[in-house]
Amino acid sequence: MADAKIDFEQWLQAGNAKKLVPSFVIANIDEVSKWAVENKIIKVGFFEMADSKQFNPVRNKLLNNKFFRKNNRQLYKDFEKAGRLYFDFLKERGTARN
């Protein structure tokens, strides 16, 4: 699923970034994904997740994680927006495949 990162970046550049810089969004998703793997919240990175149904519970778990929120304030705030964009991308991608 290595293409997910490239597809997501293209999706963002197509005007879906909503006033955010695509490279910034990608970097945030990468950083949060790495943090979640290191803290054993997930076993695989976000860009290896197949669809929105797999990603959304993890996204919600992270957004409700007090440890993550307190110790990574800016990362958390940015992930609120970036995570929603990635969820929308996966949702749209899943709909397009069906």
C-alpha cells in the first residue's frame, strides 16, 4: 500500500487540502503514525491502512488519548485537521473502488 502516500498527496494537491500545505499534512500524518506505532496503538502505519473503516477508530483513539494530547500539543492540533483529511481521502477512495 505504498501508493497510498502518493495518492493522498495528489488528492491534496487537487484542491482537497483546505488551506493547508500538502507536504505539511503528509509530514503530520507520518509523524503521528510513527508515534502511534512506537506507542503500540497500531501495528502498521497509516499509509498501510486499506480503508476509512480501519483508520477512523485509530484516529478517534488518538484524538481521545490524553497522553498524546498533553505531550504533543501542536502535533495533536495539526492531526485534528490532517487526520480528518486522510479519513476523507480514504473514504472517497473506498467509494471510488466500489
